[in-house]
Amino acid sequence: MRLVVYAGPTGGHVFPAQSFSEGFRKYFPDSRIDLVTCRRAKSLIDKMPQGIFQSVSYLPEFGFPGGFSWKTLKPFFLFPYLLLQALLFLKRTKPDLCVGFGSFVSYPGMMVAHGLKIPTLIHEQNRVPGKATHWLIPHMDVVAESFEGTRFLQKPKILHTIGLPLRSFIVDAAARAKGGATPRPFTLLVVGGSQGSQGLNMIVTDAIASLSDEERSKIAVIHITGERDKTWVAERYEQLVLSNEVHPFYSGMDELFQKADLAITRAGANTLFELAAFGVPAFVIPYPHAGGHQKYNAQSFAEKGGLIFHDEAPGAKDWLVKQLRKTIEDPGSLAEISKAMREVARPKATEELIEIARKLIETHENRTR
């Protein structure tokens, strides 16, 4: 079988695409999968295991910015070129299925696939989809969602709720992980997403600085900062005489999830579902931009008791200090949140998406015979 996968440039899009493609190749070793993304994703693609994709094609950056400026017009100038490239690419690769994992990267290719009557499948990671997904939904054969009740503007033709496909090493490590005594010192894992988050980094370091020396002596911090903030975050922790590890990026996140007693994070779908796989409770400060979709992700988990969240606002630091003090004093207070987090996990999401893809290909082949 031949597949073309379209995925946006961030880990939130690329990692589920990797998970699905890796799993599909495992079940169907002779299949061919080509990835289409954009140049900003190259650093993530370079860190992936070899052999998942037959080829990787990089589109120019274009996006769909809000407001009105020359950047707003850029996609419309690029569109004829992108549609032609997509047409030539699909004519050449002749895929049995095209699978989209969101963002502007998916739109040209998935629309051309629809026009060519190639079966189309979209996986939406977030509770609130982006513009490109909203525009594609009416034309796609099947849609899979991570969160039940995703806020699609139009009802998909066929909809499955499956959770979010996680990379195999995450799922395998979560399955092997065994509960035990809480390590000392109490370990915080701070994650702002695949590209880091300056706003989260500042709130967390300020909150930890507000703790007393005695309170800080009871904790250790593992902080994924993004490249831009690594130096100043590390220096801040050294000034606070705090046990810490600071990384700009960390590929073996399964190792860190197993060390963590508590995560302080944004609310990207990939991060939340990975935490759920390990049952790591979380204090969450959603990214306030990009349409505010992360807040809805956080709400979905909070409604089930898996996390506590607060908007990124002037009171966020004081809220986090209060939550940390309560937790340091009584780590056992996180037990119910951890239990709820595990119950939200969907460890079979990849297998479910693969089965949806297989059936879609099979149905199309039967119709065209």
C-alpha cells in the first residue's frame, strides 16, 4: 500500500504523523509512506528513526495569519504553485490513501487528493481545530478526533474518537513502567512543547524562586526550555541552589516521564496524552494564542480530573506557588489526579487509526473493482 502523510511543522502535528506511519509500516512492512511537511519541521524529522518514510518533501512556509497584511496575501500567491506541486506529486506517487495531521501544510495536498478521488483521512489532535482543518472537513472521507466533542464547524461525514497516536517508544515505556515509592527529592518536569515556551519558563522559574529555601530543598526540576531559554533558565536554577536538569530539547521523553512526580506544562494534545500514558499529574498553563485551542484541551482533561489548569495571566505565578506549596507539603494529594490521568489515556489510538486507514483503503478498492 502507498500512503502520503501531510503534517504541520511542530511536534504536535509531526509526532502523531510519525506514530501512525511507524505503526502502519510495522503492520504492513511492504507499504510505502511519503511525508509532506515544511522546512520548520526538519530538526524534528532529522531526529526520527530511519526508514519510516520513503521520502520527505518540504513545502515553503505560508500559513494563514489573522488580520490583514502582506503575510495574509502570501498564501494566495503561493496557492497555484502549491496545488500544481501537489497534483504532480500525487500523480507520481499514486497513493492508495492520503492522511492529514493538521496545519496549513495539509490543505493543498488533501484538497487535490479529494479532487483526484483518492481516499482521505484526517486526524485532528486538538479540541478546537485550526483553519485548515475546518476548511477540509466537508471534503474528507473520514475524520478521527483525539478529544470527544471536538469543535468542528461542520459535521464530518464519518467521525471516530480514538485519542492521540503516541510514538511507539512512549507507549512501550508506559506499558513497562511500574509504580513504586515516590523518588526523593520530589521531581517536577517542566515542558513547554517541542519548541519550548518562554512564557511558561518565566512563570515556573519565578514561582520556584518564590518558594522558601526549605521548600526548594525538597524538590528537583527537569526543565525542557527550548533552545532560546536554556542558558538563563539554567543560571536561574543555579542561583537558587536547586537540583536541576535543563535541556533545550529531549528526545527520550519516556525516561523523563518515568522520573516525574508532577508535570508543569502547556496543553498541547501530544504532551497531555503522553502524560496520561504514564499517569503523571499536571499543573497546566495553556498557551494563550493560536485561537486559545490549548485551553479547550486542558478543559477536556480537567473535566475528568486529570489536571489542574490556570490561564496565562498576572495571577498565574501566585496560583502555581500555591499549588506547589500544597503539593510539596502533601505529595499524596496528587494520587487521585494521577489515577484520573491514567483513565484518560488511549494507548491503542495508533492501532485504531491504522485500522481505520486499512478499512478506508479496502472500501475504496472494492468500489473501484
